[in-house]
Amino acid sequence: FFFFFFFFKQKTAYEIMPSLVGSEMCIRDRSLKESPIFLQCTCYLSRLVSANAPHHLNGISTLQLDALQSFRRNTSPTAPIGEYLRQLYREYRLTDEVLVAALVYVRRLQERTRVRVTRYEIHRLIATVLMVSVKYNCDNYYSNKYYALSAGLSLIEINTLEREMLELLNYELEVTVEKYEEFANYLKDNT
């Protein structure tokens, strides 16, 4: 008996169909290089937190602050938001599209609840909103346990934060092409 083994290189999503969007591009085919959009998103988040420093929060109602209570820490995290986002970008294996969609969710959250994101909420908020974005926009994603470990949270925490995030967003996670392009252009023009 002769056995022949043929090894075929599995085609990537880009080779199968260049316009394909989905799980193949979300996890396996993504490069780990930081893109200009990643840098724009980092700048956007840094400015968001700076603009909402505690001394700027005078006159904000308790209801507005309570909307993010589950995400709040009593002390400011030691890692700067840019460094933390870089870690999550690598660990979550994010695409630029998923990252921009996550920031659209943050803006949507702010518009609906009038919350102001400060340095006390941003890390847990970003870890959660990125996980929600990956799970909604990609066919293949990791388990919540993986995302929790990558973000430095417990599984119970990430599950609770995910539920809170979905409720705050009223489960409205679709980002239209027009909304995506509008926000991507905003990032480009304002960084």
C-alpha cells in the first residue's frame, strides 16, 4: 500500500474573495502591526478621558454618573489608555473595522446616556466594548474567559460588564457603512 499525503495551503479570506468581510479577517488573517486607524483611536480615547477629567464634571447629575457605575474603579488604573488599548489590540486580535465599530458604540453610549467617560471607567469600558464589537462583527471569536484574562478581569466581571454594555446600548450594535465611514473620517480629521 502506498499512501500519498497532500498538503494544501489553506487559502485566506483575501485570496478567496477580496471583498469578504467576516471571521476570516477578524482573527486569522489580521496582521499585528498597528495601523494609522489604531493610532487615531488611541488619540481619540486619550482626548476623551482628558476632556472628562474629574474637575470638569461639576454639575453632572448622579444619574449620568451612575450609568457607568459597573465600569468604575475607585482608583485610576496605572496603565495609560494607549498602552492598555495596544495590549487589547494584540490580545483580542482586533481589526481596524472592529476597533472603529467599538468607538461608534462608545459615542452611541455617550449620546444616549449623556455619560462622561473618565479615567476611572475607560479601561473596563474599552475592554468590554471591544469584546462586544468582536462578538457582533466577527463570526469567530474567543470565549469570554479569554477576553477576561486578556483584559485583567475575572470571568464574572466581564460577563456582568457585557450585559451592562448591551443594556446601555439597548442591544443596538449595527454600524452602517455610512456611520462607519463618518466616524473613521472624524478620527482622521481630528487627530
